Amino acid sequence: MGPLRRLIVIVLFDGVDLLDVTGPPEVFSLVQRETCEVTSYQIALAAETLDPVTTSAGVRVLPDITFREASTRSIDTLLVPGSVEVDSEGRVHALADPVVVDWVKTLATRTRRITSVCVGAHILAAAGLLDGKRATTHWSTAQQLAADHPMVEVDADPIFIREGDVWTGAGISACLDLSLALVADDFGETVALRVARQLVMYLKRPSGQSQFSVPLEPVSMTRRVEDLRHYVMRHISDQLTAADIAAYAHVGERQLARIFKSELGTTPAAYIESARVEAARNQLEATDVTLERIASTCGFGTTDTLIRAFRRQLDTTPTEYRRRFRAGSR
């Protein structure tokens, strides 16, 4: 009898995000290469029929098995990617085909571990698999996930979240981080590290690390707030306060707070801190300047303030962040 193979079933459907489908198998395939084992994972792409599936990138993918066939197997990991549509105004909306949702609900009963990547979390939520659980998804659809599924505790910040045997990952390249975490869970950190090196990736971005940077936040609905965001970045090294921004905008501080809450979902003070952390992250990744210098140029004033902000925003320290993400580090 041959070695045990962990069956990973990846759900396919028309319009599915291509990287969500192809990225994880690249990670899983390297486990066998790095461990020199005859087998480790078996990947099966499952769809409603065996007809080619057209992804969001226009690339066609051939399923290995149907959902019905998959429902007769003992599945180790069910991996559910997602898809979106964009309306005429450029707003992104995650999709959850009821047929796919029903099959995911069925396959989950045959599965040891359930995972979603990117907006696949919307399918898991529609199947009732995230009720009462904390979950993440791509930041662009997090508000939709929370609105559509109030029983789910949506956290749009981490790159992946584990809740028992249910894992949810953010978008898009974060599918690789999630896959590495699954490898580490199955085969240990050493194997996952070797796979990460082959992928020229850092192992591992902490699950609590923010999935997006301040400049990548959704563009606000008004030019005025965009102007205020640029004002913050231009004055990031100053001892900038909410009062300074309010004066620049010619509004009171209470009105400014309402504007930031409505447009950006945060407070002016919290946004300033996030912008400063982002600026500090860039310096930590690209330079060897001291923490004292970074604290000064990014408006923190002291290294203690810088450290506290990093702990609040990223659940790590500037020194640890630099160790993990410094360009060219080993």
C-alpha cells in the first residue's frame, strides 16, 4: 500500500479568480520536492461538470472531477476561491453562485479542513460555514461580507485567519501565505520554510499582518477627503494632529471626525497613525536607518511611540518587522 496522500479539492466555477486556483497548488507541489517524499498532497480540481471552466483572466481550466464525484471522496482540505463582478461605477461585488454554495456545503461534510482564499469567504459564509466565526476576505468586499452575513465576525485586516479547522485568507497573493501556513500545519515550519525559499517568499508573514498598505486603501468618494489624505502624507514628519487637518479643511474637528468616519471608516488620529506606520514600514524594508531616525522622519517623535504604534497596527515590533521584510535579508 502506497503512502497516504492528502486530497486537496479546489472548487472551480466560471469567473473564478485564476491565481486563487493556481497559486496554492504551486505551494503544495513543492512539498514533495523539498521532502523527497513519493507523495504528500493530491490536488483535484472539481466543478459541476468536466467542461472547461473560464476564469476571470480568460484562461480556461479543465476540472479533474465533478462535485458529485468529490462528494464520494474523503477530502483532507477543501479550498474555495472566489469571484467578483464590477459595476459601471467601478464598485466590486463578490459573487456566490447558489449551486456552488450548495455543493460546498455538501463537500464540507466530507472534509477535515475547510479553507477559502480571497472572496471565496463569501461562498463559505453563504454555506453557513462561517457563522459564529472570525473570518477575513479581500478588503474590497469586507463590508459586503459583514452586511450580507451578520453572524460572521469580519476582520478585514489580517492576511489569513484560522478558526479551528476553518481557514480564511485575504486576497490575492495572500493565497500563497495561507497555503504556506497549511503546509506548516501539516509538515512543520522547517518544510514550510524550504518551500518558501523555493518560491522566493518570506516565511511567514504573520497571520495578523495587515493585508493592505495605507496607499492601497479604497479611494474615498470625495475629492476633499483625497486631498486631506495627501495632506497627511505631505506632512507625515510633522507633529500633525486632527486639529491641523481640520484647519486645513476649514471645518471643525467634530465635522472632520464625521467626514473621516463616513469616507474612510476611521478617525483622523487613527488614520494619521496608520499613515505613519506605513511610512515607517517602507523605511524598515528599504533602508538601514536607525529606529530613532525613522521615528523622527515619520512623525512619531520617539522610538517608544513608534514601537507602540507597530504593536497596535501590526502586532509586532519594528525590529521584528525589519528582520522579516528587509529587502535582501536572509
